[in-house]
Amino acid sequence: MFTILFLIGWATFSTLMSIYVLGGYYIILWVLLGYLVGFIPIIIGALIHIYAWQKLPLMNRYKYYGWQSLARFLSVFVFNISIKVIGKENVPKDGKMVVYTNHKSYLDPVIAIQAINRPMAFTPKSTLYKIPILKDGMKQMHCMPIYRDDTRKTAKALVETIKNIEAGFSMVVFPEGGRKNRDQDSVVATRSGAFQIAVKPKATILPMTIIGNSEIQHRAPFRKTKIKVIIHKPITHEDYQGLSTAEIGDMVMHVINSGFEHK
């Protein structure tokens, strides 16, 4: 959807300018300027998606398709990233699910939303909610803000998130508690509290490995970054029942890191 909007805006501007203003070699200029003009319908489309569809139901697939479409556009036309996903068949089609993956780039949510074809949201730090428009987008997605200096607010947000998970909504959690050890893809340690999001609603845990995300900061957007996403077999509630959150964290970290054997 967003890619089509961009291409239409880009092509329309370039064509009209070359026909009605200056043609010939000026077409090169119009094509270059058209690339920038193409972002205008993207911005308008994103604002409509954020504010016009706020009242759509939690599990509405059109709303989620819009976010996926925007993520694909950003990957290809802004950050120059290609994404290959392995193991899509391991994603449960329905039911309670929480995805856990390594976190090395600000673009990890953009990558994750393209890999998992189910309505889902993320657990961003609360400071991101101070950014205009972005905060409204995260609220529309039903993200769970993490207040590192206020456990009460985080607990309140957790209660609402658990309700969403029990309704079949999915969450993507970065259990490292931030972008740790950014120059390597692997997970070194996890925060046990991150697994309460899955334990309390007795949700299925879906480990996922993102390979190459530590390279984005050094390459994007001028050099292409190839990302491989490995979706592992799900870990059901019966599989981790009786384990502490620390033990669950160790188990999930081991599975995530096992994905780097397939580089």
C-alpha cells in the first residue's frame, strides 16, 4: 500500500514536470526530485492510518496490514534493507503468543513486524512517548510502554497488555532490556521480568533470531544491509510451566543464540 503510494507520487511528479515544465535532460532532475516528492503521499497516508483508524478493533487485520506495508516501504526505500525470513510455518495461527528476539537496532520493530504475519505490538521505553505523532502511532498499535523509573505505571500497562494477549493479540519483547552489546547480534543476558508478559497469561513463547541487525548502524542507508530472520519452534506454556522467569530467560536466550549457527 505505502510502496504503491510512493511509486505513484514519484512517477506522477517526474512525468508531469518533464511534460509541462522542461523535458529532455531535465528528466534526470525531475526523477531525483520526484523521489523526495514521493514521500508526501507517504506522510499523508501514515497520518490517516494513525488517526482515522484509531477506533478499529484490536485484532483488525487491515490496521496491521497498514503497519506492515509502512515497514516494508521504510526497509526498501529509506534504510536499504533486505529481509529473508526462515521458519514462518512455526508461527501459531492464533492463540496467546509472545515473541522474544535479540535487539541491536532501532529498526528491529520494523524488521519484526514484517516477519510475523499476526496483529502485534511492541514494548518501547516510555521516553519514546514524548515524540509527537510517534506516541499516537504506538498507542494505536497497542504497544506496552516500559517505565524504567516507575514500576507502578509499568505494572498498569502490563495488566492491559495481558488482556490483549488473552484476546489473541501478540507482543514482541526484547528481553535484553534495551540495545545491549550493539556490535554483536547475540544475546548476552536477559531480564527475567521481561518474561512475565508471557508467564502471566500462560502464552506460547516464540523465540526469534535477527541476524545482521548489528550491522545496520554501520551500513544504512548508503550500503545495503541483508537481514536474516529465523523463527524457531514455539515453546508452549506446558514446556516452561514450573520454571522461574530466570530459567525461562536462559532457555529462550539459548534458542535465540542457536540461530546464529545458521549465518
